[in-house]
Amino acid sequence: MKRTLKNKNTRLLLLSFLMSAGVLLICSKSSSLYPMNDWVDVHCFFTVGRGILDGLVPYRDLYEQKGPVLYFMYALAALISSKTFWGVFLLEVTTFGLFLYYSGKTAGVYLGNSRLVYLVVVILAGIIPISPAFAHGGGAEELMLFTLAYGLYSVTNAMHQNRLLTFWESFLNGLFAAMVLLIKFTAMGFYIGLVLFVIFWYLSRNGQWKPLLATAGQFILGAGAIILPVLLYFGIHHAIDDLFTVYFYNNLFLYPQETDGTRLELIIRCLQSTLSYN
């Protein structure tokens, strides 16, 4: 049984990464089929990533408003290739492959050993990269999509097996939540909802406070594995104030609104835009 499950996971992982590489080769401008990725944003991210390798500090020496983890990811891409988008392409293939894998695992929770799981992966691989939201390749939302897929899978799978989250499931959810917080904090709505759901789920199981506190501690431990090194990096470079001013304060209070209206009107317009684009 264990060997069968391992073989199935291996096949799913291979399919996910093969589909990721094949589809992104065509749909991402970071692939070698394109002379360059001409999207302004990805050049900003890549410039900051290369700057980190050259000893420059984000926010203090190079002004850009996305989160620091995104720039560290692009620094990793620059380590692979600082003059081409080959490293960025590998970063995209890896993160999108993980998204497809965990999406397939979630489908497997409901479909069991059915081969329809593989069809789900193929369909997702074909639909998402051609959506208007994808556009160029290398965006913040694209690179953190796998974290949301893992959060959905881990909780869904645990509930299906009628058990609580394991240490590593809680730890990874905390780690991935911190990644999202420090890539684009406006995407934290998913994790806010996930945490509230887990609290309700645990307490509905005869008010299990102790397991809930243990899971919360494991989640915080995972978050700390990302947050503490980032704070250490900026602390060493005396740039913590720059980090909080540019990434949090400026984005919250100084970023210009693109449309006028009440909050309810903005929500309605956002929903209308989402439906029209998707």
C-alpha cells in the first residue's frame, strides 16, 4: 500500500513538473523561446535581486515596494544567471510545478486512485498560464501560488483522514504564510481565513484547546523560520526602518488609489473585473 502511494506521488510529481516546464516554455516570457521578458515589474524585481548579490540593500539602496522574500527569490535566480532570465524561468517552473502537485494531491483527496487526478493537473496547467492575470511570467502572485495550494491540501487531507494537523503541516503552513506576508501582504486574506477555519475546526472537536495551542505554536515556529532571518538581514544592514517604512507604511498609506468610490463600490468593481477577466 505504501509503495503504491509512493509510486503514485512520484508519477504525480513528475507530471506536475513536466507540465509546468512544457507550458511555461510557451506561456512565460522568461523562457528561452523569447528574446527577453519585457514586463517592467519583472525587471524591477530582477534588478533588486541582482543588487542584493552586489551588496545593495532593498528599500535602503534600491526602492521597490514588493516584499523582501520576493527579492531574495530573484537573487537566487540571479545566482543561476544574472544576465538572462534562465534563472527566473527555473524559479517559475519550480513554484508552478509545486502548485500543480499540491492541487493534484487535493484532487486525490476526493478522487482517490482515479486517473482523473492527472487530468486535473493537465487542465490546471493549461488554464492558468493563459489567463490575463498571468500575462508575462514572473509575477509575485504566480511565485507564491504554490503556498496557497499547500495550505488547502494540508487542511483538506487532515479533515478527510479525521485527524489533526501534523507538526510539519502546521510548520510549513506557518512558513508559507510568512513567505506570503513578506512577498505581497495583501494576499494574506487566504491565510486569515485558513487560520480562522482551523480554530473553528479544532474547537468543534470537543473544544480541543491543547492541540490548538500546539498547532499554533508550530505555525508560529514555521513563520519565525522566515521572518527572523529577514529581520536579521535588515538588522545587520541597519535597514529595518527602511523595510517597514517602504514595504508596510508606504504601501498602506501612500500607495495611490486607482479608482474612487466607497469601499463597497470598490469591492463590487473588483468582483466585476475578476469575473470579466476569468
